[in-house]
Amino acid sequence: MENGDIKDSSITYSSFYVNAHSKHPRLNTNIGYGGWLTGVNAAGQWLQVDLGGAAKVQGVITEGRAGHNQWVESYKLQFSWDGSSWTTYKDSDGSDKVFTGNKNWHTEVANILRPPASTRYIRFVVQTWHRRQSLRVEILGCMDTGCRSPLGMESGHILDGSITASSEGVDVRCKKAHGRLNQAVNMAWCAGNQNAGEWIQVDLGFARVSGVITRGRDLQGHTPQYVTSYKLLFSKDGESWTTCKDRDGSYKVFTGNSDTTSPVLHVLHPPVSTRYIRVVVLTWHQHICMRLEVLGCYSVGISSS
């Protein structure tokens, strides 16, 4: 934040005061109004930062408004992988953790996260404040690049024979082998049947899966075709399958695509050690078509037996 590596376009706000001069939330800045000033003086206002990818957040530092007796006294932290679904950082008793903020405008206050939070987006949600809600922040941590490499759908490292499907279209452009991320225009896996429960499956050999990326079929000159929601299943033998579950124990429904061009990433917490991964279609637009990549790392010293 302070050094400018995080761009202004990656910082968003629930509100801001009057004009862009109130949008300067970087630690130690004195530009403009000397901090982020909210447009609404009510609890729940937030400052959001897109870290640009998977990151491990280990702590935060806050200050008040430069040269003015305005600061945030307490706040919560929320985290998200997609910018839509948010999780509030919890205390040891399971309640939402309220972090102690500032007592004046100029003293930096650090809060260390134990444990760290793996995330892409972070939100500072204001709880209490002095005079006006004003904040300058820094985020402590590192980009988390471990075990999030493409496993080989796009590159071809995963061979055609390792890709199977419940059905496939008769058009040669719709075969299961074309279910690879960024496959050529008009090509994708497209199911031969238009029913919920159609699936595409990949034999990884054996790997630790940490995420998936999906895209629709870029069918030029025709109505877009893509999967809008799906489930993930895993198996070590190709016969006994486990469905990925949400925190409440229900089957997790992953949000798919909303167009044919934008890749949608879902990160798995925790990663799953598996040989097979199966993407099971729940809903779709126009026609069941998908291109995908599997993210993770190949396990060393682990067999599928």
C-alpha cells in the first residue's frame, strides 16, 4: 500500500467524502485530505483492497487522518477470494474478532493475525471511530504462490486419454479433449446431453489440487455457451467419490461463468490430495460447454494406493 505496488484501481470503498481527495488510504500518506474519509459516518463502512492474487495476510497497520483528530478506534477484517462472498476473521471463541485501532491520528497500530489469512481481497470494516471515520493502512504478508501451478490442461501435460466425460457433442469441436482452458475459438467440451449432472473428469496421476479455473465456449457469431454453476468431486481410485463440501457440511456449489471470455477462479481451502477430479454441471447458459484448468502441485513421495 505505502510503496504504491497496490494500484489505486485495486482499492474500493463503501463511500467517500465529497471527491477523490478523500480517497488516499495508504499508510503515511498526506496527499489530498490525508487519508480515506467516509461519506457516511455510520458503522459498517469499509475499505477494500484487491491484492491481485492469492496472498497470505499476516497482519495490518492502521493510522488516522494526517494532521486531523479523526481516526478509527476499532474494526473487523473480512476476506474473500472472489470479491462477493466474505468471511469475517474470528476470535479464538468463534466470534467475530474486533481489532483495536488507533488512539490518535499519527501513531501506527499493528495487529498481527494468528493464524494468517489466505485470501485475495481484504476489507477493513469500521466499528467505532473518533469524530470522523478516517483510515490509512498497510497490509503485511506475502503473495502465496505455493502449490497453485497449472497442472497441465492448457499446456497439454495432461494427455487427451486422461480426460473423460459423461457425454460429448457430435461436433468434432465439442469433444472432451477440447475441454482445456484457452482452447482455440469455437472449441470446448460440450455435453451431448443437456441435463444437470453431466460431467468432465481429469486423471491427474496424483496431485494436490488447490483450485480450478473455468471458461465457457467462445463460439463466434453464435449465442454464448457456458456453465453457470457446478460441483467438484474427488476420487483416489475412480470409483469412490467425495463431493467438495461447504463449511456447514452441505455440498459446495461453485459459481461458474457469466460470459465466454472471462476465466473464473475458485481456490480450495484446504487443498485436496486426489488422483481424479470431476466437474459436475448444475446449471448452464444455452448449452453445457466448458474449458478448464486444474491448479495445484504434484505430490512427491505419495502414491495413490
